[in-house]
Amino acid sequence: QKEVEQNSGPLSVPEGAIASLNCTYSDRGSQSFFWYRQYSGKSPELIMFIYSNGDKEDGRFTAQLNKASQYVSLLIRDSQPSDSATYLCAVNIGNDYKLSFGAGTTVTVRA
Amino acid sequence: DAGITQSPRHKVTETGTPVTLRCHQTENHRYMYWYRQDPGHGLRLIHYSYGVKDTDKGEVSDGYSVSRSKTEDFLLTLESATSSQTSVYFCAISESSYQETQYFGPGTRLLVL
């Protein structure tokens, strides 16, 4: 079993819709969770991090964490064509500064 | 953007030759990482460093070695390049603990013929 798994894509959504991305992780000791966005041919850039159960909102992005169920999700509201990218979920491994990344979910926003 | 540069940005080499990739940071961050990214695999950790001369292996370290003689530089060496090491290599840095975000460099595209 992979340490971090993301829902397979690609995910295609119309402009203005909500894109929902899911990520599950295997290590119950993980405490830090990150979402990165990666445009084609570019390096990953941080969108959000979340440490506590519940929701965290930043503009059009909302991260949701449920440690009991070992999943973290990212919602993109009012999706824009500029949101078309691959989204990577990353989880720290136990009480450690190393991150394990999911394979990514590619999102395409249709104008 | 975090002050991270990687060199070279692109490289083509032949099987069996040694290759060294450089990561340079101006942030004075303690932790540095080398990842490779391949289709379907996401980012996989090769080696990481938690201080000058302090390094350790990641999940895909075979065929790679690293060195860190200064805080700002982290070198990745492919001892004898193979075609399976064709990939995009990213360097990342973070300041301290597990709650700290990792920031990525621009990447190096390596093609081993």
C-alpha cells in the first residue's frame, strides 16, 4: 500500500464549478498535510497546509482534514482556467520532516 | 519565491558517465532534499540533509550519492548514469521541523542515453 494515495484523474470541471480532490494516507502518526500545485513543466508550489482536524479556508481553496479516517481533501471553488494543473498531496511521515507525496491529480477547467 | 537555484537546468548524458547536479539556496535553511519526479510516481525522495555534512537516504537512493559541505549547497551525484535515471530532479529546502513547508527549486531535466 502506498503511503499517500490520491484519487485518479484527470478531473475535468467547468469554469465556475467546484473541483474536489481527495487524498488518503497510511501513517496514523502523520501530523502535517500539504497541498501543492504544479503547472506543466514547472516546480511544485504550495497552496495550503493543514495540521488540525476540520476545515481551513484560503480564498477559493479549502482544505479538509479528518485524521480518524486518514484523509485530507482540497476543494477549489469557482474554478478558473488558471487552476488547470496537477495537484499533489503531501504528508509528513510520522514525527519526521520527510514528506511522502501522492502521484497527483490533474485538473482541467473547461472554459 | 524562495531563493533556490539548480544547475544545470537541462542535461543530456550517456550511460555510464558520472553526473553531478547542484542545488544552491540563499535562505540559510537547515534542511535540503533531492527528489525525482517520474510519470505515475509523483515525487520520490532520493536523499536529504539536515545540516552540513549530515545526510541520509530516502526511498530511492540506490545509484545516487550526495554531499553538503556548506549550508547553501547540496550536490547530487549519479555515480554511473543509467537510462532508468532519466527524470526530472527537484531540490527542496525547509527551515526546520515537520510543520515547515518545503519549497522547491526550478528542477533539472536529465536525459541519459
